[in-house]
Amino acid sequence: MLRITIPPKKKLEIHKHPEINAGVLLSGALTVISEKNDTLYLKKGDPIVELVNTWHYGENEGDIPAEIIVFYAGIEGIPITVLKH
């Protein structure tokens, strides 16, 4: 379980998650965009089921931090996030 804060006007690096995960957006707003340009707009209180094995990134276009709490169902030794280089 992780609590993640994305600062205002911040765009995350393109990444993917090899394991299923789910969470809740606790504050702010967040836009999630896949490599195919599928776009999901999230606001405070919305549930998040992140993309698995799909390249994507998140972007906080708002003026306050976007804070999420995420639960990962992973396997020890396997990273929960892989960055695209």
C-alpha cells in the first residue's frame, strides 16, 4: 500500500504496472493517459484501478496536489512500477 502525492502541474514519466492495483484519489484531480491516448479524468473520491502491463502516465493539471492511496497485489521481488526508457 502506498500513499502517492503528485504535485500541481506535474506530469509523471511513462510507466506500466506488472501487477494489479487499485486505490482512491483522496484529493485534487488526475488525468491518466494510455499509450493509445485513452484518457481517464479522475476527481477527489474517485476509485482508481490502474492499467496493468500498459504504458501510461498521469498528469496533475490542477492547482493542488493530487493524492492517492494505492493497494498493490504483487509478488515479492517484482517491481510494482516499470519506467519506459
